[in-house]
Amino acid sequence: IHPLYGAYLLEMLGTADRRERLQALESVLEIPASLRYKVRVPPPDKLPPGPLAVTRLDAELVRRGLMAAPIPEEMEEDEDDDEPAWLEPTERPPALADKLRLLFEALYPEVNDLKVVPVWAAGELLEMGGDFHKYIAARDLAKQEGIIFRHLLRLILLCGEFADARPTEGDPQAWHEEMVDIAAHLTTSCRAVDPTSTDQFVEEAQAADVVEGESAREHPHALAEALAAATHTAKILFTPDNVSHILTRHTRPFTAGLDFGPVEPSD
């Protein structure tokens, strides 16, 4: 994940609901192009927009001319019902991840290496009760289950990175608990598939991040040892420290409320 985009998500996701947060986090974990159509985000009638999209993103994107304003329902009712189906628009509306990316690119046009792809894999898995095999069968992903498994492991690490960061809005403790809870459920799902690989993955991540003389903290919400590791993973994605350096070089009113602690001078 791009460090500046990590800071941007902290600014945005404080007002988001759980589904929106999952969409945003999954979108920064690359998925092979050949697999994306099987894990794409459902349309709004199946996955309704959440508070972040409804109260913030949509209006800002329309104001900036980056997204068309929705057609009022009364106007849709007045349209000719006899219009052939093939004339109706088939383009899917932008997913939350697309909206986040569009606004980010408008705010930070100098960033040209951002990769964001809408994905709804872990989200759908969790809505199926965390049953990995049920999800794989439902989406016909038997040949790609290894890719999905690794995607979930990486998402556990990402939730761990975000768990100890502080969102600009909302309750920091509630944010932390939700990130930990998502990581816990995903860890449980992965352990049901391959407990050895799951434990090895999170333990290696934990070992890479523990400073000499320190030990990983135990979280009261942890369901397994892997969860404690997931909340203290290797800093391979973004950290409050390196984001603070990035923000000093990308000043925007948009990020004025971010609090990453003391900012050291960059080299």
C-alpha cells in the first residue's frame, strides 16, 4: 500500500461502516487480473452504499465532476418502460474503492504509482460465516483457492497494521477492536483450511516486527495466538512514522487532522 494512501484511508474510514472498511482494505491487495471478475464487488442493489459513500464521497465526487449525479427516482419512473433492454446502460457504477481512488487522485495528482482494485472476497467469506470451503464452492474458485488463501493472510496483516493506527474521526478504541475482530475471524477461517501455514505466516510476521527486548502484546479480543501476531506484524505496508514524513511533503487541508505523533525531519 502506498504510504500516503494509507494515511488517506485513515482520514476517510473513520466514518465508514464495516463493509466499507473491508472494501477499502481489500482493494489495496493485488489480485490477478484473470481472477477479478470472480471477486468483484457486487452492485449497489446487493451491497448498498454505506455512510462513507452516502454522506461524504458521492457528494464530493459529483461536486468535482468526477462522478455523475444519480438520477432521481421520480425521473426514472417517467422514462419509457417500453425501451428495449439492449438500450439500457450496462456499465457498473463505481465501487467504493473506485470512489476512494478517484478522490485521492484528485487530491494528490503527483502520485502516479497507486494500485487500487475493487475486491469483495474476504467480505463475502465473512458474510458466509467465515466458511472458506463454502465460499470457494459458491464462487467456483477451486483452482484459485491458494490465491484466495494468501489474500486472506495478507489482509490479516493489513488489519494488524491499521489496528494500532488512529483514524481522524470516530472512536479509536472501536476502530482498534473492529480491526482486531476482522483479523480474528479471518485467522479462524484460514486455520480451518491450513493451521500450520496460518500459524507459521503470522508467527514469522510477528518475529519480524518485535523489537529486541519486547514481546507481542496480548489483545483481549484475540481468538487465537495468530491474532496477537496479526496486530503486530512486520512493517511491510505503512507505519505511522514513515507516513508522518510523507505528509510533511504533501500538505493538504484534507489531512490536517491526522495525528501520527511527533514528526521527525526527513533526510
